[in-house]
Amino acid sequence: MRQIWKSFRALYFASLMMLIGSGLLSTYLALRLAADHVDSLWVGALMAANYFGLVLGGKIGHRLIARVGHIRAYATCAGIVGAAVLGHGLVNWLPAWIVLRMIVGLGMMCQYMVIESWLNEQADAKQRGVVFSGYMIASYLGLVLGQLILVMHPELGLELLMLVALCFALCLVPVAMTRRIHPAPLHPAPMEPRFFIKRVPQSLSTVLGAGLIVGSFYGLAPLYAAQQGLTTEQVGLFMGSCIFAGLLVQWPLGWLSDRYDRALLIRCFALCLAVAALPLAVLTNVPLEVLFVAGFVCSLVQFCLYPLAVAFSNDHVEGDRRVSLTAMLLVTYGIGASVGPLLAGVVMKLFGSHMLYAFFSLCALILVWRIRPKAVTNLHQVDDAPLQHVAMPDSMSSSPLVAALDPRVDEQVVQDQMQTTPEPAPEPEPAVDEPVTETPSEHPDPDDHPHDLSRARP
């Protein structure tokens, strides 16, 4: 482990600086607008713009890296992100802030792609799981530290924007100073949306729901906490404790995921979230102790949904399609994370700030209704499923290239898919996460279907 840390510390430091800046910026903007008595719809729109930029950056980043190389692309985007951050202090027009927020998201996605390319290039096949976990820890730790800065510096002045820009300047240093050669050029894997919608619909539903919830949390939870009467320091502590819960839960979640049916776990965690959010959804004025405890418990559960959905979908998708699957999951999550803050912002504007957690509870109940473990036919379950659960970084604190670090994905498959021009997508196959109705006349012999229910997980 020490050798891995020594080999990757520069890239982990770059990730840490990026996420400190990103986490601080999101909370700062929400609190700044709350102090100016701007309604929640604008706060939600800012976070939606950030996630839209992240999704857009997944497409643009490939072209930029292919044109100028990894180091120049990273330096270019870090400079643009730093300038966009400082632009928030120069302009007070909210539509301009939305554009700047989108630029920040777009540039950060390209930076994620460069870092993940380098991590994959330097990691041995046997180290990928440990390297992946280190990247996740750096991501979550950066988000937590970004919130704790507000505890030490509660004034919402331009100094915080300068500190965010400073973080993006410092994340340039380890990448610009590297003496290693560029990673191999990468090309986007085919998305194949129709195939995955038919193959893993329940996983995609969970990812969409997680995007709605977590995107709304990052964008609007600081506003909710401020409207509950918390000071800036207390808002920083509240957000930091909630994000830390997401890091804390990953290892016990992995233990559960490897031993129990994942569809059932998704449904149980969604039900727990719906119940845990009720006190904050019902009470308009929440005591401080209840707010911190209930918020921590909700975060423990809400940050479980995306990793479980990723593990569940990997159980039913062949190895040569898992890079494409990762891209599809991130785009689906990004759509949810773009729409969620807008919907939650409208509800909070009409009915009050406590409706944020009512929105969480409603989304969780929809997942309880949508996820049906008994409907999983296991028709296309892979031979060694359930695959080992892997602790995931915050789902939009990574790019589609993060699949290259996932030990569930064969290294040679990653190289074949992402260093060559993608082939046209094949025709979609029958669903696995939905009931598959078959007539006896079509399949009279059970031996014709070796992948049917006989291989279901006990």
C-alpha cells in the first residue's frame, strides 16, 4: 500500500485539490444566494448547469485530449476553470453564473479524464482495485475538506472564490511537473443506450433516482440548512458530516453487496431513505441535533444507491461491454443530477425548504415501487456473478474512463474498446432486469437456455 501511495500521490493530490475547490464552490454559491434572498430555483439551476457541463465534458474532453495531448488539455481546462470561478466574483448577473457554472463542470470532466487515464496507465492489473479505492478516498476527502473550510472562514466574501481558484491552480502542479510520457490516446466507447435500457432497466432507474437525489443534495442542502437557521460554520459541518457518511458507508456496503441480492438491497436502502427523510420532510423547524443525525443517516443511505446499481448492472453485462456501460451509467446519472435540483428547487420555492427532504423521500418511494427483485430473470447473468463490489467515487467526481480502473473490467478489453474506433452497436437483446415472458412453443427444451434461472443467486 505504501508503494502504491508513493507511485500515485501526485495524481491523488491533484484530485484532492480539484474536489476541495469543487465542494467549496458548490456550498459557497448556495449560501451566497441564500444570503441575498435569491429563491431556491436559481440555486437548483446553478447545480443543474454544473452537471450538464460534466456530461457535456465527457464528449468534448476526448476531442480536446486527442488534439493537444493530456498535459496541455489538463492545463487548459484548469486555467479555464480557475478563470470561471473568479468570474463569479466579477459578475453578479445570475444567468452569467449559470454559464460559468457549466464551464466549471465541463472543464473538470476533462481534468478527471486526464487523471484517470494516467492512473490506469501506471497501475498494474493486480493493483487496480487498491488504486481505485485510493482515488475514491481522495475524492470524498476533498469534498469533505471543502466544506470544513467554511468552518474556519465563515465570511462569504470573495476570499473563498480566490481560495477555490487557488485549489485549481495547485492541482496543475503535479500534472505539469510529471516526467512520464503521455498515456495512450483514447477514443469514446459506444454508448449503446437501447441495448442497456433493455438489458439493465432497473439499474438505470436506480442510477437516475440516485442522480435526482444526490444532485439535489449537493445543490440545495446548504440552502436548506441555512434556511433552518444554521450559521455558515454549522452549514459547513452539516455538509461535511453528510459527505463523510458517504465515504464511511462504502466498506460495509461492499460486505453486504457481496453476500445478498443486490436488487433487494437497492429496494431496502430506498425504503430506509424514504423513512429516514420523513422527519426533515415533515418538520418545518428542526432541532439542531435532529437535523445533524437525520441528515447523516439519510446520507448513509443515499450514497449507497449508485454503487449498488453499478454492481448490479455489471452482474448482467458481459466484460467487453462494461466500458460502454460505465459511460451509459454516468450519462444517466448526469441527466438525473441536472433535472433533480431544478425540480427540488421549484418544490422548495412553492412549499418551503423542508420540501427538499420530501423530494428525497418521494424519489426513494418511486425506487421502492420500480425495483422488483422477483422480476430479475438472470437470463444474461455473467458466469462469475455476483461480481465483487467495488467502492465507487462520487459518481460525477469521475469520468467514463474510470472504468479502466475498475477491477471488474478486463484490462485488455479496456484497451481494445478505448484505443480503437468504436464499432457500430449491435441489435439490442432481451431484458434481464424486467420480466421476460416466454411461450412453450418458442423454447421447448430448457437445455437451449443455459443462462436461465438455474444460475440465479441463492
